[in-house]
Amino acid sequence: MAEPPSSKAEKLAQYFIEKRPEGSTKSSPSLLAQIEHRIKLVSFWAIAPGSRVLEIGCGQGDCTVALADAVGEHGHVDAVDPGAPDYGAPFTLSQAQSHITNSALGPRIAFHCTTPTSYIESYTGAPYDYIVLSHSIYYFSNPSILPDLLSSLSSLPAYNTHLCIAEWSLHSRSQSSSPHVLTALLCSLLESKQTVESSGNIRTVLSPEQISRAAQKSGWGMERESVVETGEGMQDAYWEVRDLIRKRHGEGGLLAGLDGLGDAERTVIEAMGDAVVGAVGGVDGGLSGMRCMDVWIGRFVR
């Protein structure tokens, strides 16, 4: 019998590096909510025991651990991320990944610090059963990366490989999640006007429809898709909306570092910033009462 998500989340939490209050043996509700979310994704994708998985944009391993648990001791996960080893806080990518590598799941996982394209071009191993992009597309520096990446996957050895994607849906189930949707769109707009590449969490926003079209254009057929609600403990909306509002109140506001904008562009950006603040004001509890937007999940086959 499958474990309840909450029970499995508590089990998998031991593989994550985490600061806990002195004397506490329990993981934070935020971490458990993130793990439960990844368990839900992996369950939807039906990752089978013994499988070989390529995870693109693994970050600190939020989904990697759930994937490694699903493939079991006879499976393997290659987790690829181009982020600098010292990126991230309160723990860096290197610290988080090393903690996982040194855990009981370590033998099932190989972390690779390189670009996905470089990894794919040099790969000569066995075919993958699943290729996973879990909440990684928004980190891409520009929209052309996704179609180029999907096209490059055709060079990998394959027999019945599935492409598994999860990304924010841009769908607001209630007023409490609407600030997250508006913030994602505004952050992506600001990134598109930057002349210097940033390291923000939201750089390229693509809708589920745009992602699906890119996948299908590259030869991937849709098997199934769904939109799921996120758990109350997930803090992504709080972090991202909070940071945007801080930028809005900082020196230069949302227009800081953006040169050469026309009056119309400046007006739209400032109006969208006002809309985010107004949306937060309509949530019971303000920032702390916000919910993350829904998540879209898709599974494709070549």
C-alpha cells in the first residue's frame, strides 16, 4: 500500500539540509509542503521503479529526492543544473547537493554542474525512461532556450522515453493566489527589458499552452495533463511577491536599471506594480495569507 503523502514527506525530509530550531527533530511545514508537492508530481508522471531519469534544472534537489525514491535502489537519476556551486541561501547548491549525495539515496543520484545542452551533447550512456523538467523553465534566461532544449533531446538514445514537465499554471484559483500570478508576469516582463542577465527566480514565463506547443513541435505527443492546487505550506508566492514589493519600494523602483524604455512601457510596468500591491491588499492576512498559484503537469511521449 502506498504511503500517505504526509508520511512519505516526513521520511524524505531527512535527505534535505535544513536549519531547525535547537532541540527540534521536526522539519518545517514549508519543507514538508515542498516535498509533498514533488511527491504529487512524481506520482502523476508514474515514475516506475528501476527507471533511468534525466532531471533538467535540478537546483538543490527538491524533486531529485522524490525521483530517487521512486526509481528505487535499481534505478538512477542524472540531475543536471548549470547554477554556480555557491549560489543559493541559506544553503548553497553545493551544500544541498552534497548532503543528498552523502545520504542513503546518494548511490542512486549523480549531480552534474553543467548546462543541459552540454550534458545532452556529450551523453553516451543508456537510454532514459523519463526526462523531467520540474519548476525549472521559469529560470531560463530567455524563451528560446526551451524549444532549443526540446529539439536537442532528439539526439539522446531512446526507445519509449517520456517527457515530464511541471510549471506554474498562471491560473489563480482564488484571490489569495492572484498576486503570485501577477508577480510572475511582471517579473518576466522586467527581465525581458534587462540588458544584463540576472539570477532571478523568475526570468522566462511560459504558459502551459506555450510549453505544450513547444513540446509537440519538437515531436513530443501529449499523453496526459492536469492542473493541481498547491499546498498551504508552500512559500514561493510569499518569497517572490515580497521581493518584488521590496524592489518597488527601493531606489529607482521597478524601473531601476532599465534604460531606454518608452513612456508606454514605463507606465505599464508601474501600473502592474500597483496591481500586485492592490491584489495583496485584497488577501486576508496580506503577504502572509497568500497562496501559490496552481501548477500545471504534463506527460509527453515521443
